[in-house]
Amino acid sequence: MAKAREYGTHEPVSIHPYIDPVLCIGSGACVKSCPEKDIIGLSGGKGKLINASLCIGHGACASACPVGAITLVFGTAARGVELPYLTPHFETNIKGVFIAGELGGMGLIKNAVTQGREAVDFIARRIKEEGPSREGVYDVLIAGAGPAGIGASLNARKHGLKSLTISQNDLGGTVLHYPRHKIVMTSPVDLPMYGKVKLKETTKEALLGLWKEVFRKTGLEINSNEKMIGLKNEGDWFRVTTTGGEYLARCVVLAIGRRGTPRKLGIPGEELPKVAYSLIDPEQHRGHALLVVGGGDSAVEAAVALSDGPGNRVTLSYRGDALNRIKPANRERLEKAVSAGGVKVIFNSNLIEIREKEARMAVGEEAVTIPNDYVYIFAGGELPGEFLKSIGVRIEKMFGTPRN
């Protein structure tokens, strides 16, 4: 617990278990059931959170507790988390608009697929009760082709609904932005029209291969590289505006994730083709001077992956004075890469200009210029909260409260 405080991983950032000390009997079932490492431990005969920020909401601890002492909650009493209001059927305050998966605070693959599937179950029941949609109107339009969108799309097909799935990227959603070979933790999940998938630990490539196999077997299709840019309520249906045109839909499922559009730094040279906001294939770099900007897990993983390339010279720039919110395993990998000379970390630094063969940083009060061939920026994403507010979805701040 002391090390977690030192590393800054003791504060939860999203969904996490709350362990009621009055009900807890110290069975240790929560510790044994957690698929992650060192999230929960026993202290003073009671279950305690250790690395709370690393929890990704499996919920295995709550299921395993023999006395019901654990509840999954969002935020803490001192630090709230903003999430869209959702009913138990994942419908927002706007009738007909649903949110499933990461955007609603549940990023775990199994949970995301389940939410997408259950949202469409509810939509199918409603359409059966109220009657079919008129000609030219989709029963449901699904935005996003990650786990939640796939779950929703397959279930819509299973129910025989007139549906359309669009995605601003390609098949895979957030998984597409992981570095190659990144391990993705998941658990068995039931995919409509395909069956149960039992994956407890797999690679990005294997998971994307699974999605392609699911699409091949079920005949499911999506409109790739088509982004939703507007949603207007027109009474009995919604007018959905995308980069590819307009559609009318009776219901809309937003499964677009929380990454949003990559946040840019707004500095000179950021428009150069050498600048990217995700690392897909580190093996393309050999003998390059590479700058990675950011202080989270994505930035650290990218820097370490790039350092493996023969002759690469990797610099990790972070505006803070320490990397306080990265996973212990990533910290160990970075420390090894630094010790081996593969990565140089510059704290208290801000990128101020990108040039063809150089990058300029402000390090404290000093301006420093370093040789550079490519820049990778991991400054987070512009979350779709403003888009949700613009279409009228209510956003709630949750202070240690459970989701409905």
C-alpha cells in the first residue's frame, strides 16, 4: 500500500470495488478471484484496495465475496467521475438513445459486449410492443465497432432488426490503438450468432483476428471510416449525420468509447506527417531518433516498444516531475529500458515546436533542441462529453456511487 501511494496508483480513476469494512469477514476470496495483480489485499483482517487506479472493473471480487461486502462504484467521496446518465437498460435520459461500453464507464471487453447485447434486447422488445419502423427508417443505428458495438450489432441481426453499424475507424475500436503484441485481458464472453468465446489472456492480433472471424461467420457488415457528427431528434426517429451522409433511425446505440479524438498540443509543426497519436507498428522504426510525449501507460508502452528497434534513440518527454499513474509492470519495463540506454526520460519538459529533423522542448526555463525523425504524442483524447451534452444527454458526477 505504501508503494501504491508512492507510485500514485492508490487513487481510483474509474470503476473500482468499494469494500464495506463492517460486512467484510476477511475471507480473502476477493484477493484470489481478481484477475489483475495487487488490486486488492488483506490488511488487519479486512479486504483493502491497494492499486485502485489499475482496476478495470472485472467485478470478479464482488461475485466471489461470500457476504456481499463489495460493490463496484465510480469515483470517490473526494473525487467525482463524470459519466452519462443511464437506466438499467443503458438508455440515456433521451428516449431511444443508448450508451454501451467504455463511454458509459465499462471498458472491460466482456462487460462492453454484454451491455451492447442487453441494450439491443431492450430495443427489440420495445419495437415489438410499439410496432415496426416505417420504410426508410432503421430500427437501430449503432455507432462504433469495438466490443460494445459488435455485441449490439450481432444481437440486432439475431433479432431481425433493420440495423446499420458505422465506425470512425475500422473493426476493433479501442483495440486498434494498442501497440502490436500488447496483451489484452478479457474473460469468457457470449457473442450472439457466434457462441461463447473463452479468452482469458490474448494478444491484440489474436483478438482482432477473432473479430474478423466473427464477421466472416455471421456475415455482419459495418461502414468503416464513417464518423457520427450530428444527432437530431425528429419525434418518432433520429436524424443521424455522419461523414458519409444522413440516416433516419428509431433508436441509436452509442458505442464510441472514451478516447475520442486525440488531443493535440497546438504547437508549430504538429501538422507534419512525422507526427502521430498512436503507435501501431513499432517495428517500422530502425535507426531513428524518436520522441514520445506523455506520462501515461500508453506513452511508456510506446517508448519501450520503440526502444527495441535496432539503432533507435528514444526520448520520453513528460511535463510532470514523476510518472505517478503507470502500471508497476510498465514501470519495471521502462526502468530496464532506461538502464540499458534504450530510453532517455526528460521530466518537467514541454514540446514547443516540431521541425523536419528536430524537436524543441522547454525543459524548466531552458529551450532544448534534439535530433528527431518521428514524434508520437499521447496527450489523451478530447472526450465525447461535449458531443453528448450537445445532443441533450445528461452527464452526472458520481462520488463513490454504483451504476444502476
